[in-house]
Amino acid sequence: MKLLLIVFTLIIYVQCSESRHTGWFPQNLVDVFTNRTSQLTNYVRSKGRSLKQFYVENVRNKITSYLGINNQTSVEDHIDNQARIKRKFKDYVEDAQANDEKIFDAIAPEKLEYTCNDNDPSIHMTTPQLIALHGYTSESHTIVTEDGYILTVHRIPHSRNAKREENPRKTVLLHHGLLGSSADWIIAGPEKGLAYILSEAGYDVWLANVRGNTYSRAHVSLNVDTFAFWNFTFHEVSQHDLPAVIDYIMDTKGWDTKINYVGHSMGTTVLFALLSTKTHYNKVLRAGFALAPVAYMTDIKSPIRLLAKYSNNLEYLLKLLGANEFLPQNAVLRWLSKHACEINHYEEAICENSMFVLCGHDERQFNRSLLPIILGHVPAGASTKTLVHYAQEIQNVGRFQQFDYGTEGNLIKYGTLAPPEYPVHKITLPIALFSSENDWLASDVDVTNLYVQLINPIEHYIVPLKEFNHIDFLYAIDAPKLVFSKLLQLLEEGVTKPFRDINTNSHDIH
């Protein structure tokens, strides 16, 4: 209002000055004011800028583009933003090293405050309790791995309305990703949760939980608060946890059972690592279905790439991040949320959750009503060493390999200077890959590279929605239509062509 008064006064002054010798009439004032206003209006219109447009283009987009909340920011702004974040990251690392403290602890509060409503009791329910809440029968099975970890696997043995004695022969094992648990597959509810959808389609659904997460935090001889307990990566999961779970299902249902494997993110990584090293499991399983598959990591948008440059200094990185569990309150997440998120109550809760920080967030496909229950179950726990292993994958561009302990450590561990690569060419199981264009961790480039190396692929399906991202495979509003319908189709069709085993010259039809 003040600005308008000033402009109005200025126009009067100019008009009076111009009319000093010719006389002054109020109609002149009206004409001049109208003329000046028209000129200003036309100028604004010519530039195509309203106040709202200016805010969107110059403020909001710059803040939110880093987390993929919208993609309207210019390439130059995006590059500048990345450079700024990298500089800040380096500064904080150096400060943490100088002060002998964990990374970023000095710049963000230890307590995370969420404004989400926590009155819904389902937020605090376990996986079996949620399954029961939705009217399904659930089972919990305890499995001990050969290296002593005690795992809990959940099961939905039949559909909601099936008779209890019915035991479907069609079997599927769902394996969660990094920081996830069995809850990932049911949080979206009976209409959209993949576990329920598969159960209604006639499958006996098994839900894995890896060592260290909410349901598998025990060992026969190690305490959970020791480095020895958390001294593992996805490699140990692939060599011990996954075989133990598969063997247990076979023991329970019979060794003629053919298990369909569906993994998300790290759940695909452990499958590829298992099949390329313990190759007899290529014949045990029926087929593999990889949602957002992670093996090669050359084209990464996730902030995890910021850790990659430090991945060769294992001792230093573990000291900075914490040597044991990668906690949801870890300060690196607080830093990322502080510098990469639009600060309002909704986005703050998302951005301070490690899964969203590392994997991205698709605003349009995200069901906001699920946020409280997601925050109640995710992250479910993971070892810092696993995160470092993925950082190494990024640093060692193009190599899908075991954990790198450094030259001396590798000689002791592997007998070689570099860690061995996983021989993907030994994977003979029929595998279908599901990817998306906006995936921060499993890019088109890397998934395509994996696909061309598989010798018995089923299909590479790309989700027909450009904004679809890594987490959308679990929680997207349209996941049933965009992903799960295709998955069910491929599950029912199975393998379309036989695979010839080059070692036995026989046909092995899965």
C-alpha cells in the first residue's frame, strides 16, 4: 500500500512540473496515471511473471529441485546447487575431523521433531499385527543363519477369505531394501500393498527380514550393541541370510517347491550376489523379479554419492558415521535434511527420514496419509558398513564387487589387491527388471547395463511415468496399476523360453 502511495505522489509531482506553464487539470492526472499503470501492467505481462510465478521459478524450485520434488529448475541452478552442497559437505567433514566428533553432530539438533499425528495405533503395530488388523492370517518364523544371526520371517499363508487348511503351492518371497523390513510390503494397505495383492492372487507370501533390522536384532553369541554384530554388508546377507530363508521355505513346503523371488533395491542386490556366487540357487528358485534393481552404480542422484569420495578410508568413514548401526537420527541425515529440503512441517518429516533422503520423494505419487505409519516403521535398521559398501560401488564406477578393505585388507581377506567382482554372467535364473526414469539409485543407464549382461532375462519393464522414483515401487498411489499388474502378469506367464545350461547341455525350464 505504501508503494502505491509513493508512485501516486510521484506521478502528481511529475505532472505538476510538466504543467507549470500550461495549466493543470485533474483529467490530465487521470490520463497520466492510467498511462503509467498501463505501461507497468504491459511490462509485467510481457515478461510473463506474476508474483506467484516469480516465487515458483526463483525460490521454491531452487529449494526443492535437489530432492526431486519438482523438476522445473534450470540446469544451471541445479549445477550451482550441487556445487554448493558439495562445498558445504567438505567443510563439515573437515570440522568434524578437527573436533574429533561424529560428522555434522555440531550443526543439527539430536532430537528430530515431527508434526505427524501419532494417535493412530497402527503406527506402532508390528508386521504381524498389521496383517491381522487387515483381516489376514499371519505367521512368524525364526531362522538361525550359519553365522549365528537370528532372523524373523513373516508369512501370509493364504488369502483373506481362504480356508485355513488351504496351502497355496504358488510361493513368493518378498525381500525389502536397505533400511526396510517386512512392513514395507503391507504399509500401503490391502488394496495397494504388494503382499496383500499377491495373497489375493493365490500366492503363499513370505516376507524376509535381514540381520540388524527391527525383526532380526539378535545373535546366538554377539550383543547387538557391539561392532562385531554390525560388521556386515549386503554381501553377508546374500551369503547367509538369503540362503537360510530360501532353505527354510523349502524345508517347510517341500523341496519340489518353486519360489518366485521379488526384491526391491537392496533386495535385488543380494539376489544378484547370491546367484552369481552360490549358483545352485539358480535352479532352486523359479524366477526373479527385481524392482528398482541396484548392482552397478555409475549414474547416481542420491545424496549417498557425497560419501563416495571418502569410501576408500574405511576407518575414517566409520568413525564419522558411527561404526555400528546407521541410525535414523544419524547427523548426516540431519545435515542433508537441513540443506536439501523445503522446510515446512510435511517435507521436514519426510526429509529427516533416512529412506527418503537417500532414495528420493515423488510428491504426486506419495500418499500423504501413509506418512505417519511409514515414519513409524522406516528406517528399520541397517549397518553403516552396508551404506559404505554402496558408497564404494559409486566410487569404483562400473564395478559390482565385494567390500573393499583397502590393499592390505583385501590381500588378507581375498588374496587379491582388489575385491572380487560378482560374476553376473553366472546368473542363469530368469530375471525381469523393473525400473523408472526418476530413480535416484537405479538409473536407466545402470539398469540397462545390468540387463544386457543377464544371459536369461525375461523383460526390462520401464514404468510409464517419468516422475516415478525408487520409493514409489512400494508406496506409490498408482503402483498397482503402473507396476504390480505387470508383475502379476509376468509371474503367471513365467519364463517364455527355456534356458540351455552350458555345463550340462540340457534344458532347464523354470
